[in-house]
Amino acid sequence: MIHSFTFSPFQENTYVIADETTNEAVIIDPGCYEQIEKETLWRFIETHKLTVKYLLLTHAHLDHVFGVAYVKRKFGVKAYLNQLDMVIYNDVASRCALFGLRGYEPSEIDEFIQEGDQFLFGNTVLDTLFVPGHAPGHVAFVNHAEHYVVGGDVLFRGSVGRTDLPYCSYSDLMSSIRTKLYTLPDDYTVYPGHMAPTTIGREKQTNPYVKL
């Protein structure tokens, strides 16, 4: 099971992926900013009787990490991020101040992840892909058995991640899409950090920014 929530003024997609045979789960990119959003996430976990095993971050932009401290405390899990994104993660509090966003609670990253790392929960396996460009340490999580990728802000339906922010790289983003995501089979669903899901095949054929 994969379930998405759209949180915060940035309309960020937070994902809960659960193994239906064991009810073990992961939370990816907790963008819950308001208390009611945090409680909505908690109630979903409680209602479905899920056991959260991991807190995974595709990258460290503020809209994807608002709820890190809450999730770690509420579910007793570690937070995982690629080390190259620590320069962004360590600056989240000041970025929140810049946007006039109050109440952000900093929290430590517990483990660094890199391409090739696997996360097992129940009978489900997520493989880690390194896909920098939108952020220097951006990663994506692929489920090959169920043919999907949780891609963060790399590839969207008809669009791509922005590269006008600090530490972004347009050339790295294009390379990540072409050499990592577009090498996945066409039927893989892409669950992005914003907006609706798409497929690898659709974007190869129609994405105006990078198509094959």
C-alpha cells in the first residue's frame, strides 16, 4: 500500500508505504507543518495499525522535512538522508525564517544513505538511487517488485525539479533523469514530491524538458 498526503502551503506530497502482509511501513518526506497535519499522519498510522520502521528523506528542502522531529519522536524511528544534503538540512531554520514560517523544530539526521542502500520492511524492498540536481544529495526510492519510484522533486508530470535554488545543478538534474529514472521500465509509476503521479513511459514521450 502506498498512500500520499498533501501538506503545508507548499503542497508537498508525504508518502506512507506499508507492507500489507506485516503492516510494517516507512514514511517518506514528512512535510507536515501544521499540528493538524501531523495528527492526520498519526491517525492514519494508528487506524491502519502500522509499525513505522524508517523515516526516509529524498532531499532536505524545507517543505520535505517540516515533520522530521515529530515523526522521529512519535514513532521512535531514525531519519535517513544523503550526506551531501546536510548543507541544505542545516539551513532549514533560517530558510523558514526567510519565509516567515514559525514553529519549525530542528532534529538530527541519524543515518546517511547512498545509492545501492536497501530498506526492507516486511516483504517490501526499496532500493536507493542517487539522483542529484534539484539538490546535491537527492535520492529516489524504487520498488522493483511493484514497479514504482518515489522520486521527490526530480521528475514531475510534464515538468522537472527547479534548479534556481542554492546548490542546484541543471546539468546534474538532466543527467539524473536520463541515466537513472529513464532507464527504468516505462510502466513504472513515479510518485513525485508535488502534483499527481505519472509514469516513466509518459514522461519519456511527452515531458517538454527532457524526453527521449
